[in-house]
Amino acid sequence: TIPWSVRRQRQPATAMHLPAGSRVMTIDSEGSLDLDDALSVTRLSNGNLQIGIHISDVSYFVEPASKLNGFAAHRATSIYLASGHTMPMLPPRLANDLCSLLPNQERLCVSTSFEVTRGGRVVRELGAARTILRSHCRFTYTQADRL
């Protein structure tokens, strides 16, 4: 068990960043384990869409001057090898669990949202906030392309 609760760290995403009825999804490659970003889309009553971009907030777990931060900065990304092996940027406990936006799990994020017209013109930016987010589903690129 994890001796840690996101509820004690910050408040859930507010209606400003995640209106009622929003669906939150990750879209990653088939074998990806570190689901570190998510998208939310909500149709608003005026016909526009509210788009949310949510990034896993690893800063809660990784101190700026730590060896782990230096290692992660040097690696810069997780590496997926043709053999099927993965070299994660962060230790697996963080990359594949605590900082991974797994479906139906509350996770710490930095979120930003904006409102766009049907034509794609941004009409309102809602700024960024530290949030608690619960992803609803995980899509692969192939599945997302079919939508």
C-alpha cells in the first residue's frame, strides 16, 4: 500500500479546469507504462468546447536539487527499446504508478484549460493550477485515431 494520499496534498480539479461531465483520457503508445499526460474535452452550453491539458506533477516527488532530478534531467525521457524493454526517466514506482495517470486513480497534476469555438479559435484561457485528477480511460494512438 502507498502511505500517501493525494487528498491530503491539494484539492481536486475545480469546475474551472474540469467542468461537470468532462471525460479525461490519456493517449499513449500501446506498450507505454508512464501515462504522464491527459486530455479532457467538454462541450459547453454555448456550443464551444473546453479543452483541458493535464500533466502529471512529478515535482511533488522529485526535489529540484536531488540526484534523482539530475538523473531525470540527463535522461530527459523514457526510452522504449525495440526489444520491448523500457528505460524509464524516473524509477518505475514513480513513472509507472504514482506519477502515471492510470484510469480511475487520483493523481497529482498541473492542469490548464481553454475554451475554443467549433472552428478552433481560442476565446478564453483559464490559466494553470495544481490539481488532483482522475483519468477515465486510456487510449492507444490507434484507438484515438478511430474516434
